[in-house]
Amino acid sequence: MSRIGKQPVPIPDGVKVAIKDRCVSVEGPAGKLKWTHRPEIDVQLGQDGKSVVVRRQGDDRLSRSLHGLTRSLIANMVLGCKTGYLKALEVYGVGYGVGCQAGKLTLNVGKSHPVVFEVPAGLTVEVQTAQARGETEPARFSIRGADKQAVGELAARVRKSRPPEPYKGKGVRYAGEYIRRKTGKAFAGAGGGA
């Protein structure tokens, strides 16, 4: 039995869960999510109506692997609809910047053109203004939404547009991410060389 799959998913106050056929719908203060689970798994509301119980139909390898996964995805949906998910990012580099207007996230990260990302429905991007962060601090922005996968995917795509380089640390990184720095080439001192 899956250690994670056999645990019921508690439903907090303010969150509604509905299960019809194989479709799981979750609605809460942070948003609405729907997901259709695989037919090898049974998902039902608990007897008290305050939890979601996930059971597998068989003991084959596929059913066992889907058991814990299904429970984790439903738990992420419930938590996302209750409080939402957040990824904070920072842009380091002279002349680098970030802006968001009309559902488009624009990055200036040292390329010949600005890099533009469409912000998917259900996600919001908040950019910290230059006055709030000061002159020497990096440009900061955050991606917020109820869908954990969508938030993480957009953050990963944005970071991939200019990953931080190890010499000066320029690029896009997650807030608090440690970048291992390298020293540059050491040139010959005075008197060294012909």
C-alpha cells in the first residue's frame, strides 16, 4: 500500500470539492481547478465530507504508481485553491529589467530583443517597482496562481531565458537561490612573461 496514497486529503474550511465521474473539481478563495484522474484509481469524498479518499482498483505496477501521484495532485489542488502558490524571481545585471503589461511578461536580459512571455489564464505576475527596491538591488517579480504546475512551469521558462552565469552572476534566478561563483582568469603579475 502506498504510504502517501492511503492518507486522506483533508478539505479545509472555505474549499469545496466535487467529484463527478472521474472529474475532480476544487473551488476556493484563491481560484478554481479541475482535473480528470485515471480510470485505474477511485476517488471519493470521505464519509464525513471533510476529506478526499484515494483508492486503487488493482495491485499491478501502473495502479500502484498512480496511487500516490493522484493523492499528491489532489492535495496540491486543495492547497492551491485555499492559499495559492508563489514563485519569486530576481533579475541581476546592469541594464537588465522586467515589466508586465496586458498579460505579457517582458524581460530585458542583454539580448538584442526583449524576451516576451504570455502569462497563462489563472496566473498573475507582480513586478516590484524600482523605487521600492532601490538603485543597487536586482529587479524582482513574482508569479502567483492556484495551479502549482502552471506557476512552476512559467517560472522555469522565464529562468531558462537567461540562466545565471557563474562569473558575475548575471541572469534570472529564484529568490534566495545560491549561485556558485567562479574566479576569472588570473593574469600574469608584474615581471611575468617576456
